[in-house]
Amino acid sequence: MTLRTASALAALLPLLALAAALPAQEEEPAAAPEPLLALEAVRVEPPVPGEPPGPETLVRLKVAIANRGEAIASALVFTVMVAGQELPVYRNQVFLKAVPPGETTDLQLYNFWTGETGRPAPADGRLPVEVTLREARWMSVADEEGVEVWKPL
């Protein structure tokens, strides 16, 4: 090691010691923003409340949608899975229910049978249902010469 290299190292040592002594700054992950439109509840209503539905039983499906935005939400598109299988009726269905800003609105979705072709009723009586709000549109509603006019924002 030459004298020049030794002096360069000696000059760097205090800087390295200072850097090691500084506390590491931990970056906290940014909190995800609260969604402006959210499913507050999914209700699966068997014919007898409190009891699991039996085989070949018609079940009602409802959702509660909370709108925390500043405009009306509508044109709602859902994906519904029952016992791990998608219900195809929702693939091309748009629900035009108005969900006013600052409110939670109940929406009746399609009823379904506990056992259908390709999806037999589960033996244990448990029927997992998963509902996803896949798409929605913000809308403005105005009265134009006595006619209610809806426009996407």
C-alpha cells in the first residue's frame, strides 16, 4: 500500500464510521387509499334464516354498496363465484342502480340454486359465495326539459 492510498483510506474512515452510526431510516409502506366505492356486505339468504340451505334450494343474493365518492355511481358489473365456480349470468350483465354519494345502497342480485348443472350442492351444506364489484361508472343526473338524463363522467 502506498502512502497516497493509506492517506485516502484514513480520510474515508471517519465518514464510514459516521455512516454506520446513523440510524437506518425505515420507510413505512404507504397506506392504501380507502376505495370510493366498496361492497359493504354480501347477504346470502336461505329460505330458513339461520339454517344452511339444502340441496336444490333457491337462495337470494343481495349486496350493500357504499359510495364514498362525490358523484352517483351506477353501471355496476359483478363477478359472482359459488362454490368456486363463476356464475355465467353476470358476465354480460350491467346493473343500472343509482348509488348516491355518501350513501350505502342495497342491490338485489340474481337468485341461484344450491345445486345446478355442473355444480352439485356441497355435501357439508356450506356454500361459499364470493362477489366482486368488477366495474362501475360515475354518473351525473340532470333534468333536461322534464326528462331525467344520465351522463357518464
